Amino acid sequence: MNPASIAGHDEITAKSWSSTVGRDGRHYGIPYSRQAMTLFVRKDWREKLGLPQPKTWQDTLALAKAFATRDPDGDGRRDTYGMVVPGSAQNGYVAWWGASWLWQGGVRIIEKEGSGYRPAMDSAAALRTVTWMKDNLFCGDNGVIQPSALTSVTANTTNFQDGNAGMYLTGPYNISTFDKALGKATYEVLPAPAGPAGNDVLADGENIYFGARTGKAKQEQALAAFLISPEGQTLAMTGDHQPVVRIPVNSTLDAAKVRGDARWSVVQKAYEDDSLQFPNAPDWAPIKQDTADSLNALFTYCGSDVKAGLKELNDTLAGDLKDQDLLK
């Protein structure tokens, strides 16, 4: 489709439009909603323990250990966890959640090279980052993450809203859920703490697609124009449940002002200034799944050889790219 054929197309930023571009340089959809990962923190626990908002990985680790060991809920039992992690390999969850950590460590799962891509999980940055994640988050006896992390998907990762975990790096769709479960004043939404290479986080979102042979191009264009308009976007951003539009693609709108909630400015800033999306041109499903299988295996066995595991993953990713005629 041609962006210029949609009224209001110029109110969508180039960053959002780029996610709809195929390998041939053409657009195959219209941006509708965007989001970026942010860190949800139990503010009441943090303030009770007298600890600052985390700004770095080390801050995050220190806060997670405190949440796990210093009885932040005051019940006299060691029954809290520092951080919630959807670390299952199912549907690629650990790669989806872990992407923000990889970006912050200076890692790219694959990298653009000429007209194709090359795998990039055997780099020194990947070795450092995955080793740090394994040693500090998944292994050891400090209780930093919930015991079920390596078999958890987002549907059953409920420790934060259940009140026994202190942090969760996740998408903004959870704000309404956590407000109801915990109370709006109980937790805070923060920018993801920075790693060695910065604080970029995973971004993704939803697009509008047209039927190839509907014969109703004008009607489709009119509907799309409404859905990306300020009115259409506002309707989809407000309500009592998880919003259909998280961060508006219409650049004239401010998520925090539309919702009357300053926390959404944290999410919008993360998307606009500090986020990366998975490359949209390759078929990403096998790449994400193979990455998740490898990471889950490395994190499951604390004696695992990270360097060898990443080398094997890199070879597998090369095969994925070759299957798509994209390996360079």
C-alpha cells in the first residue's frame, strides 16, 4: 500500500512507518499502536527499604536482592522475589523478554549486512551479556527471580500483580491490570535501567492490513484514516480495560495527556527515544524461537558453557537466514 493514499499519513512518524516496510522497500501495513518495555517497581517496598530508583543493571540487581531478602512486605517470612521473568522458550518468550537486556548489552541477534543479514550472537558483547544474565538473574541462591521463571509465559507470570514480586520489565498494557490488583499508588513505572551499551528496550506494536482482493480499497483507506486519526486513536486509548492502542502512532497525541496519567509519558519516551524493534523484513518467528530455545537451555543449567552455546546458536541462526535467502 502507498502511505500517501491514507489521509493523516503524515502524522505518523518515520520510525513507526519503518516497521511496515518489506524487503522490497514497499509498505505492507499502516501503523496503529506501538509500545515499549518499561520497568514496573513496587514503590512502597522500595521506599520502605530506603533504596533509590534503579538507574543501572547493578542498581536493579541490588534492588532485586533486597526485595528477595529483606522482607519488604513485612510478614516476617522470606516469601518475596526480586523480579518477575517470563523465561519460557514457548513461543519465544525468553527471547522477547530478554531482547531489552541484549540491546542494553550492545547485542544484536542478527545484523543488517548489505542486502541481507548475518547472525551476531557469537560476539564478545553477547558472551558478556548472556553470562551476566545467567550468573546474576537465573543462577545462584539469591532468589532474584521467581522459581518458575524458566517455564513461565506472560499468561501465568502473575507474581507482580499477586503481590509477591518487586519488579517486572514488561509492556504498558499491564498498567490497568496492576492498578486494579495492587493500587495505582503502590507501584511506579520507570525507564528501564541502563546496561553497558545504554537503555534501549524492545519495542513492538500492531499494524492495519488490507485484504489483497476485497475490491474495497476506498472503504479500507477511509477506515484506516479514521483509526490513525486523533479521534480514532483516542477512542482506542481510553477505557477501563487494557487499551487497544498503547502508544499512539498519531504524533499529535500525547499518551499521558489523553489518559490524564503521567506514567504513560515514561512509556512514550521509551518508545520514541530508547527503543529498538525486531527487524521486520526477515521471517522473525524461527529466529526468535531458536534464540529462545538456546537462552532457555543456557539459563536452565547453571554449569552451561555460554560461549559454546552461543556459537551453536549463531550457526543455527545462519541456517535460518540461509533458508530465507538472506545470509550474507
